[in-house]
Amino acid sequence: MTQYLDFEKPLSEIEGKAEELRAMGRADATVDVEKEATQLDVKARDMLATLYKGLTPWQKAQVARHADRPHCKDYIDVLFTDWTPLAGDRNFADDHAVMGGLARLDGRAVMVIGHEKGHDTRTRIERNFGMARPEGYRKAIRLMEMADRFRLPVVTLIDTPGAYPGKGAEERGQSEAIARSTQACLRLGVPLVSLIVGEGGSGGAVAFATANRVAMLEHSIYSVISPEGCASILWKDADKMREAAEALRLTAQDLLKLSVIDRIVSEPLGGAHRDRAATIASVGKALSAMLTEFDGKSADDVRAARRTKFLGMGSKGLAA
């Protein structure tokens, strides 16, 4: 069953009527409703195209958080073969908000690391809604260092509202773990490519996305703080999240102009959740293409390219 966002309510009414008509047709074979239902389908598709053609930054944030959007595990299950999960930070625990392991992408051996939000109440609690604790970042560091040792490219899939701000996480050195994970990204002598598939929240995302190439799905978001958090600080009112989303320039389109990201991966009409298979296929192609750019490059070349990328970040947007 499709879950509709607030701005999609007119669409839900049309699609609901089409389904009601088809249900009537199934219940009574003498009633011909297909022509009218098809007309409603066309009307719904036109409305969907109009809605998604002019999404505001806040609406994009809502799409990026959609419960049915594909998450890290979905991409791993479909795109990667020979998946071998690796667990634990060898210090405190295994953080289930972070998935990581060895796999193959189009036959190429890689290390995969990503945030996993879960897909229902039980798994969302188990995965802590994709908010990693220090042990999650320390696990990622361990896996990145392993990849560097064995000359394996690293692929990261970003989807987190931010690092977990709980008391225990802070006591165990949350900020230090994020900083060291970011440092580990910068030190890698192997290609690191990142793709933001949903939310890219604050340092919790940067710790995985300090990469040679960063891509975003068309309706994903990437920002230093959530719109609600920004509104609470600037206006002392979380209900100002729409204005905050505009000011943050958190959309893929804004960030491409600022050179913060390198490419946008198109989503199916209506967002990734409406055609998960097509979205996952597009992500796979983008990851393979970004990795191919670094074929034959030495470790020094890879580090130099990463350094150049970050030193030039934002220059295009500022010059404009």
C-alpha cells in the first residue's frame, strides 16, 4: 500500500478512486470500469509529474525520509554479490545502524559500508533509525583500514539523520569517533565513492562521505543540520522548518552547483519508493561508473584527487 506524503494528498484521492473502481470491477464482472479507471490513472500520472517537477526543499526532505525508500540493505541484497558481513569495532560492540563487509560490484571486489535505518518498527529500533554510535564509526574505520591494506575500493551508502546524540554515545567519544572516521576517509590510498540514498545528516554523514566522488539521488538531502534543528536554533521554532530547508541549500541540485557533490542520480517519477528496482539499478550504474574513473590510479594519485576535490569545494557556487 502506497504511503502518501502531505503534499501528495490530492494524488491519493485520484489513485484511491481508480483502485475503488477496479475493486468494483473485480466484485462484479458485468460492470466495465476499466476505461474510467485508466482515465484516472492518466490524470494521476500527470498530477504526479507536476508535483515532482516543482518540489520545494522541504518537500524533498520529506521524500528523502519516505518510509518505503530503499535503504542500505536493499542495495546490498540486489547490487552486490559474495556479500560477507563484518561486525564489531573490536573495542565495545557491534553497531547495527552501520552495515559493512566485503562484496563484489559487477565482479569488482570492494568494501561496502553504509547506514541502515530499518523498514518496520522492530528493525528501526534495532538499527537505531540509522543513527550510528561511536562503535559504528570505529567499525567503519576498521573496515576502511582493512580495505586499504588489501587494495580494495570502498563504497559507502549514506542514509542517516545524523550521529546518535545519546548520553552513552557521548561518554564513549562520539565526536572523536566521527573525526577519526573522517580522517580515515582522507588517508585512504584506494578509491572511496559515496552515494547519499536518503538523508545525509551532519557529521554522521561526512564521516562516511569524505570521498573521491560523492553522488546523491535526485530527491535526497545533505546538510549540516536537519531543517527542524536549524529552525529551532535560528527561529526558536521547529515549525519554521520550511524556511530552514530553503536556507540550508540541502538539495542535490543546490549541492551540485556548489561542487559539494559530483553527480545526481535520477529517480523514477514520484521518488525512489515508487520504483525501487529502477532506483537500485541506477545506483549500481552510478557506483560502477565512479569507481571506473580511478582504474589504474596510484595511491598517491587517489589521495591527491581527493584533496583537490575538497579544496575546491564550493568555489563554483561562490564565484557565481
